Amino acid sequence: MGSAAAIELDAELTIAQVETWHQRLALDELDPSGVMIDASKLDRVDAAGLQLLVAFKATCKVKGVSVAVFNVPKPIQELIRVAGLSEALS
């Protein structure tokens, strides 16, 4: 089993980037041993971006692929908490 694939998010994950990221996150290209999503550069996210991440994690779970989102900046962590998505994105 290989090491988890690493994905680095850009500064923005908004409705304008969702289609691009949806294509990048296509499951047929992912390492079945897991995915690590580095959010350290992320400074702007909207509901569409959060929805994409939640849907991606849910789909991966069904496929047996683990996903970890790490290095989430404090303001984005607060947004996730206020949106009630802490558990879904933990």
C-alpha cells in the first residue's frame, strides 16, 4: 500500500473554482491508500467550496479512501465551525 496522495488547495475555493476542483478531485485519479488535503494557502472559501469538500469526503468514504484536511487557517476553521461542518470536514 502506498502513501497517501497530497493535494494542495489554492488561495480560493469558491463557486468560480468548483468545476476545476471537481475535475482535479476525480476519484479515478486518487491513491486508494488515502488523500491528504493541505489547506494552508486557503484564505477564501464559500458555501460551494465547502460543499465540494464535504461531498468529496463523503464519496471517498463510500469508496474506502480516507481523506484528511490539514493546515486549515484559523478564519476558515471558524467558518467551518459556524457552518456546522466541523465533523464532516474533520
